[in-house]
Amino acid sequence: MALGLGTTVPPHALPSPMFALPTLNFTVSQVAAVCETLEESGDIERLARFLWSLPVAHPNINELNKNEAVLRARAIVSFHSGNFREMYTILEHHKFTKDSHGKLQAMWLEAHYQEAEKLRGRPLGPVDKYRVRKKFPLPRTIWDGEQKTHCFKERTRSLLREWYLQDPYPNPTKKRELAQATGLTPTQVGNWFKNRRQRDRAAAAKNRMQQQQLAAQLAASHGGPLPPRPPSTMSTSSDSSISLGAPSPPLQQTLLHRPFSPHHTSVS
């Protein structure tokens, strides 16, 4: 979905319930459709105003209070207005379908991260975030129990890796498509690609350094032509299987301009 976690709702965008805007008596399905449309557009301010415009004495108020699109919209507005307590209450007391899990999980964690940062007075590191996740586990109302790695499901990670193989630098449109396909936010998708590129660059740099060290050792031990380059020692783990750096030249090229000596014999 197009909605990012960084959007904030200014205080003036949240009218007092005593001055709710007049509205037509929409049906529950119409209210849900409007909520979904505004959510997709990322217009948090309009979504907030629409929710406040709904009459308190709506003829189908009980149905509205159980409708997933409406509940999700209320949680989103609460999150972006900084009303985390209300958001937690909504998420903990209503069972959401799997289609909503990705976004709601991201909001749950981000809200707890922000509260922890405010309490500690500094940004959280990976270990800090891990401790926050352990202290505030996802409620079963927004989690189906599937094991996660850093709160990403394995099938989500697999899909991200497949797209990464095709294009390590997705444009905003691709990020939005991936966000919709995985249930993440465009910001989360962008961060995943950024972190993956950093890991691959580090692995490529380490590989080149090891090859250069090996070439230097062989050159010091032997004065003649070098044997073929050994297989790459770069990690083949699932998250470091691609190198974005330029490939290192064959080891033989490092001594291409060494003067030939007839007294040196080739290395077997």
C-alpha cells in the first residue's frame, strides 16, 4: 500500500468530536470503500477528517465498529497522530485478516520503537530494537503465528530477494508494487534494499581484499606465473549471494608486467 510510516497528521487535522463535520448517512460498505480509497492514496488528513465526520449515532454503528477497513483506518490515523495508546487498543481487541497483518505489524513495532527512543533519548540500534520486539511481541490479532526473521516472513524475504536479483535499485513505483505484494510499507522495502546492497558491497570488498592478499603471498613465494585463481571465498548465504562490486581481475594479471626470468619455473 502507498501509505508510509513517516507521515504525520497535524493537530488541526483532527477536529473535536463535538464539531464533527456533517455527512450523508453512508452505508457500512460505502464507509469502508471510502476508508480504503483514502488509505491507498496516503492522504491521512482527509482520512482523519472523514472518520471524524461520521455521525456518532450512525444507524449501523455496531457494524462500523467491527468493519476491518474502518478499524484499520482508525488505527492508521491514531498512529500518524501519535496516539499510540488508542492504536494499541484497536489492534489488540480486534481480529484482523492476513491481508492487513503486514501494515499493522509495521505500525505496532514502529510505535514501540518511537516510544523507546523518546524514553531513552537516543536512536535505537539493532540490539535495542530486538529487545523492544521481545518486550512487546505482536498480538495474535495481527499475527498468524508464522516464524519471522526481523519480523519479515520468509516468503516475504524470498520475494524481496527475487526482485533484488532483477533490480537492486528499484524506483518508487517498483517499491510501491513490492509494498503491496508483501504487505510492507514502501519505506520498509527501501530499507531492505539499502541494507542488502550494503551487505553485498561489504562482501565484495572483503572478497577482493582476500584475493589481493593471496596474490601478494603467491608473488612473494614464487617468482613465476601463478596458478589459476581459486574459487571465490565470498559468503554464499541467502542474504549475501550477490556482489554489486566490479569483479576482481584474474590473479595472473597482477604480474602481467613482471620481467620474465629464464631461471624461474612455472608453479604446478
